[in-house]
Amino acid sequence: MQSISRIIIILLLGGNLAAQTGIVTGQVIDHATGLPLVGANVMVRDFNLGSATDLSGRYSMMLQTGSFQITCSVIGYAPTTSGVSVTTNTSSALNFELKPVTIESKHLIHIQGNKTSGHMLGHLQQTNLSTTENLIGMIEGVSLISRGSYAQEPSIRGMSGGRMNITINGMKSFGACTDRMDPITSYVEADALNSIEIGKGALSIQNGSTVGGSLNLTMNQPEYALKKLSQWHIKGGFDAGSKERKLTFSWNKKTPGSGLSFSGAYRKAEDYADARGHIISFTGFEKMGLNLGYKKRLNPKSQLLVELVSDDAYDIGYSALPMDVGYARLRMAGISLKTSGITPHILNAEWKVYGNAIDHWMDDSKREILFMDMHMDMPGFTRTAGSYVDLLLGRNQSSILKLRSDYYWTSSYADMVMYPVGSSPMEMVTWPGVKRWNMGQFMEYQALILPGLNINLSMRYDLFHSKATNEMGQDELHIFYPENDLERMDHLLSANAHLAYNIVDKWRSILSVASGQRIPTVSEAYGYYLYNPVDGYLYLGNPDLPVETSRQIEWQNNLKTSHGSMSLNLYLYRFKHYIFGQVMSEDAFSYANGWKRYIDGGSAQIKGLEWSLLQRFSQRFIFQGGMSYEESRLDRFQDFLPLIPPLEVHGSLTYESKRFWLQLDTHGAAAQTNNSKVSGENSTPAFLIINLKGELDILPGLKLNLGVNNLTNQLYHEHLDWGDIYRPGRSGFVSLTLNNGILGQ
Amino acid sequence: MKLHLLLFALMGLLILGCEDSNNDSDPTEELILIGSATENGLSIDLYVDQILKVGLNKLYFDLTDLTSEDQVTEAQITQKPIMHMETMNHSCPVAGPGSAPNSDGLFESEVVFIMASGMMGTWDDTVFVENQETSTSHQVVFEDLTVAETNMKKNLVFNDADSNQVIYIVTLNGLEAPKVGVNDLILTVHKKQTMMSFPEVADLSISIDPQMPDMGHGSEGNVNPVYSENGKYEGKVAFSMTGYWTIDFSFSQGSEELGTIQYAVNF
């Protein structure tokens, strides 16, 4: 069709003109989905000339011969400019891949690909032994709670667990360990990650209501290619410190109409040694993750995506706890249908259905010294299923409306059996078969009010229903709540507003206010005598807990310099009904200091700042650094909140050349003395560690990575580490990556 | 045709409904008949709700006039359970039945067996009935009652102010099938006055203390037993998990601490 119109245009303009003109033609697609973008504006910079894409995302226009800068823009995507040379009587191709505009409330970190965004993360991921948690932990304001060398739990500005909303490809999933030893992030291998989307506090509520923040892990997706091709890689690595062996592979088959990707990672680590050379017992583990994705173009505007994820970990040591994990297992499946340009107003639509199952088995069968001289098992499982529908609506260039309706159902059960020698087994249900469903409606409106002034408003309503269904678990909780039916219905309303303004050309300032809510977690509402090794208390859930509420105000500033960028965020959170464990009994026995109950802890506050800097000194040297600091307060107890990170700094200097890069990075924290006394937290000394790593392209398709972690062999642990277990001492690592490039493709 | 079917269905429902409402439940259906005796035109059936055991038992007497075949509800009943041992006989604490039948016309009584039947001896129960409807007296003996052993009977032994040894017989009831959570319990306390006389003790203060020795902890949510009637003290015990539990009951009378007895529960 467009070739006909092209001919007509040429014919109409006549030979004379045609002699001095050429055609620019191309297609505009969504970078993330590969789907064509309808109605995108393609404008020639400095000329009042332009075109728009048709239903298949294609455009064409006739230009005079010469060089032009062409800008492509469409609602909801970042405008992109490219240069093109037009020569007489020829057709030049210029395709655009536009990236969806991430709303300024979220930090989107691309793990692979684009080197300027998440630069440091890009390098970290390329070292063989990085984990999903390490990657997340590199972001300002994000810390990790560690209970060993495995499955660290992300914490955004000191808020974790139920205060955060973690999703995998938008899918809800819930850890099955009552002691939070399996945050969802631990079920995703870093090599399978494509991007990490982080929203701090209630600034991002698309994936669910939250007070602390949201984290969406996007896994590698199958891709299309213009002609059939297959790509693969295989990578082997070794870390001397923990004797960790790692093997990863991926295989991608791409065609114009379909994509298939299969990837996996296997890791096995022994106990590591700290800086003194002391072996930290029970820090080893074994893990295998597999990831299969299939994408098919159903028609030029729609595609079907099927994804399957499995992850199995065995014999995971937890040095901070008296028990280990026999196995931790995830099975996840999702299917989604995406379509674009249904009508001129509905830009995009997606429908997804998913389900997942997590099984977790804690035991102490590997321990010689037993907790209270008896073996114990703590199995737990969760089952989750859900669905959501996303709609992206736009009327004109300057405003866009995003809608999401979502639903999920989840069930959590855990129990504990102890086997005293010569006596009867002791059993209790610790998560009483809690069934919970959530129905939510989200909407977000973005608009460009004036040049350089954007507003962004979002709102979310949630309805939650929760009930403890296990009979024995009900009987247990009725000891403390005799009249309670252990069922609750919660209505939650969250909202936020952002105002972004370019104060001067290079200084963009964003003022955000947000109000967030969250319901108590299964443990907080229905948990039964869950042991917390940080303070040594048993925790009892409280089905009458109110909904925790936060108010947040934040001022973000981004300054672009000629060779880099700088950002400074200031924030303040005020909480109402902050959920907190209060001592109910100081009757200490064999292992516990007594028991605590989750209560409405009243009002609390967190305030802090984050600063980051990216500076390119020359073509070869790049510096990236950051700092974060925050203070907390729990008003009623005149105390600090627990698990609040101290002043943290990190910085890296990278030397890049065509065939290799070398990076010196440092990471440290000041002493934390603002520790929560009520929670029995210790203060933590300061530390600074240095890592060195590099990568060398030996041959096309063959890559070597080398590095040393904790170069100066510091003896340290971080404030958020449970049990004050020391982190690994100096250790070197190496990995070799082979891909299809070696075959000269 | 459809109408017929509908009518048929309606009739069926009606019949079923009528059957349901006509079906008077037999008051003894839930009970176990352990003895029947007839004497002078009166039939006396002895029912229990559970098999007899050491501890608190409920016994039900059903009287029937053999001439009219009607249930007798106006009567005065007393009973005397006796254990016959090789060298001696003894009785046990008893309450009722008395003269007031329950709503089903059954005369209820409580017997605290303090010993199991078997090699050591046998239990019988001598029952005296004053039939007020016919003004006749009857006496029957239910022989060879099987009483199962439990470990729920203990003696609380102490010396009174005059340094005479006093024995209170204590039984713990209600924990035959313990569950995790809150369990209702009944303690019975009777004084062993003679081998034949066991009056109730009604003026005790009792405190409860369950413990899990393998763990070294107790539990929350217990209620100290409080006197109700017939030597019974009703309270609650909470078990936070399954396993081996001990329960200590401490007894005091006025300001006098009488002592502590311990039970074990394993489930």
C-alpha cells in the first residue's frame, strides 16, 4: 500500500523534483515487545515536515537530498532521534525502536544492553557470581538483609517484607518460609534478568498497594528477528572463596514471527571463610534455575507470550539460624496476550494469567549441634494464582491514561514439628492455612501541561479478604483471640502525584507526594510463635491489626552535566499504625527470650537522602558513585526502627576499551548506632571494602572475566546481617563465556 | 407431563419432610446401655455416655413401668457403687441421681470411679428406686461393671491442723482427647472420709500450670479451675502445640497450701 502511495507521490511531483529527492521509510516498534507502534509522529528536525505511522507501524516520507535528523515520538514512549542521509531517487530505511517511558516514580534498571543506564549494574551482572540480590543492592536506597550467603532479602530505604511489593514479570508470588528466608528475589537467577523496576515507597503502586516500595523483576524475554537465527551462550565460573561453581547457558531462536528462549543456571557453593580465614559453617548451597519463554506474533498487532520458570535450591546453609533449608522450590507459569493499536485511543492492551507454587522445607538434619538437642522440621508452602488486564489509553500527544485491573488468590500454610529424644513429637501450625484474595483497580494519568512541566497522578483501590482456614491453626490462635473469627476484609486506597519541571534545561526537579497502605502479612496477622533470631523472641500474629498507612513526600533532582549526571533525592515518610512487635512476656526459656505480639505501634517516621553521580572523565574512564543516609523514629517507644541501614557509600571507577574493561569498586557503611533497642538490635561498626574486576574479549565469542572481592581482606558484617555473621574475606573469581560468535556468525 | 413430575417431586418432598418431623429422636440413642434389670414390675436400664473409666462418669437411669409400658419420671433414686476386693470392699464418690429427671425423662448421676475393675476386684452398683407413681420400692444390683484404667486419679495427701493425715481424691477429666488450643477440663475433689464415704470438697482454690518439659515453657490462656457443683472444679488448659505436657495443680484451702499434684498429657 505505502509503496503504491510512494509511487503516486513521485509521479505527482514529476521527474524534475524527483531528481532531487529520496524516500525515507521505516517501521516504529516497541523496544520491549517488538510490536508496531501506531500513530507515531516522525518529524524532521528543523523542518516543518513529518509523517505518522500506519496500522503496521510503518511510515514513509519524501525528502530533499541531504542529511537530516529525524525524531520519532509517540505517547508513552521516550522520543528518539536518528540521522539519515537521503540520496536522489533511492529509498533509505530508518527504523525506530522506542522505549516505553518509565514513569518517573520508578527506577528502571536495564541489566543488559544499554551501558549508560545502570552502567555499573551492567558490569556487575557480567561478572560470573553476581546474584539477583547483589544487583538490586547496588541501587541507592536499596539494602540487603542477610541471613547467610544465600537469599538476601531486599529492603528499600529500610522497609522490607510485607512493606514491599515484589513481583516477577508483574506476577505476584509469596515466599513460603515463615522466617522470610526465601524472598521471591531468591527464586530468580541474575543471569535470567532483563531489568529491575524499583519504585520507592508508595510512588509506584501499579503492581499493588504498598508503603515501602515495589520491585518488579523482568526476566529475559524471547525476541523476534528479521531473519531466522539462533543464538546461544555458555558460561562457567569459579569463586575461590566459597568454591562456588557456576554454569549458565542460554539458547534463543528468533524468527520474524516467533521467538523461543531457554536459559538456565546452576550454582554450587561450599562454606566460605571470613577475613580471618575462619570457615563460616552453613553458608554453602546448591541451586538450579530454568527459564523458558515462547513468543508468537498472532497478527501484526498482537502477540502471545508463554513463560515458565522453575527454580530448585538444595541444602542451603543459614549460618545465622539454628536450621538450614533442605529445599526451596518455585514453579511458575504465565501466559499473556498483548495487542497494540486496537483503536486510535487504546494504544496498548495486555491480559495476563499466571500461577505459581513455592515449597520450602527447613530442617536441621545437617547439624551436629542441635537446637535444644532435638531435630525439627519446618515445611511451608504457598500457592498463588492471578490475572491482570492493562490498558494504555491516549487521546492526544500530551496526555496518557493507564489502567490496570488485577486479581490474585493466595494460600499459605506452614507448620513445625520437633522431635525430642525419648519423647513425643511436638507439632504446631505456624501459618494456619491462610487464604487471601485481592482485587485491585489502578489508574494513572500522565500529562504534559506546559513544555517542561509534566504531571503524573495515580490512584489505586484494593479489596482484600483473608481467612485462617486450618482447624488446628484456628484452635491455636483462639487461645489468644477466643472470640475472633480470624477473617478480615480490608479496603485500601493509595494515591500519588508527581510534578516534574525542568527548572533549567539540564536540571529536572520532581516533587512527589504519596499516600500508601498495606495490610498485615500472613505472619503479622496469623503467625503463630514464629522465632526471630535477631531479638530472640517468638512472634505471635494479631488478626485485629489495623491497616498500616504512610504519607510520603519526596523531592528528586536530576542534573545533567556535559559528561555525566547527578541526582539528589530528599524524602520523608510518616507512618500511622506502624506494625511492630511488642514484648508480651519476658519469660525466657531454652532458646527464646520470651514472646512478642504484633501490635499497632502507632506513628513512625523515616527521612533521608540519596545522592548519586555519574561522570565520564574521558572516552575511557567513567566514575559512578552514590551515597544514602536515613534516620528513623518510632514515636511511642522513643526508639529507632529496626533494620534501618546506616550511612552507605559506594563508588566505582571503570576503564573501558574496545576489548576489555576494568573496574575498581568500593562499598562501605558508617557505623550504625541508631539501632532499635526495643527490637534488641546491636550497633554495627563501619567498614569499607574494595573489589576489583575486569573482562576481556579473547576472541569473538569468547570472553574472560576475572576479579577479586574484598581485596583488602576486611573483616566486616553489615547492619542488616542477621546474627552478626562475618561476610566473606578476600576471594578471587574467574569465568569464561562462550557464545555463538565463536562460530563466526 | 411436566406438571405431574413437579407434583410428584413436591409430594416426595412433603413425605420426606413429614418423616423428618415425625422422627422423634430416641434420648438413649447417643448412649450406651450397660445393664438392664427388672424388679417387681419396674424395668431399670443403666446407660452411660462413654465406657466407664477411672475418673468422672455420667450414668443415666431409664425407668419403665412394665404394666403400662410408660416411662416413669416421678421417682427417687439412690445408688451405691461398691468395689469388691479380696480383703475389703470400698465405694467411691457419687452424686445423684436423686428425684429430678432430665428433659428426656432420664435420671442423671455422676460417679467418680477411683479404681479400675480387673484382677484386683470388681465393681457393682446397687440401685434403690422409690417409684412415686406406684408408691413401690425397688432394689437392683448391676453387677460386674467394667471400669477402664486411666492415669487421671491422684491422691492429695496432707496433714490437717491436728496432724491427722487427710486424703483428697482428685481426678482430672476432659483431656481424654486433648487438642492444640484451649481445652475445657474438670477436676473432681472428694475427701476420703471412710471406705464408704467420700464427701465433696467445695472450698478449694486451685491454680493450674501446664509445662512442656522438652521445651522448657508453659502456655498462655489457661483458666484456674473454679468450683461448680458435686466436687467439680471447671477450668481451661491451653496447649500451644502437640507433644508431652505436664499440668501442675496447686491446691489451697483458705490460707493453707495443701500441695501440688501433677498430671501428664501426651498427644
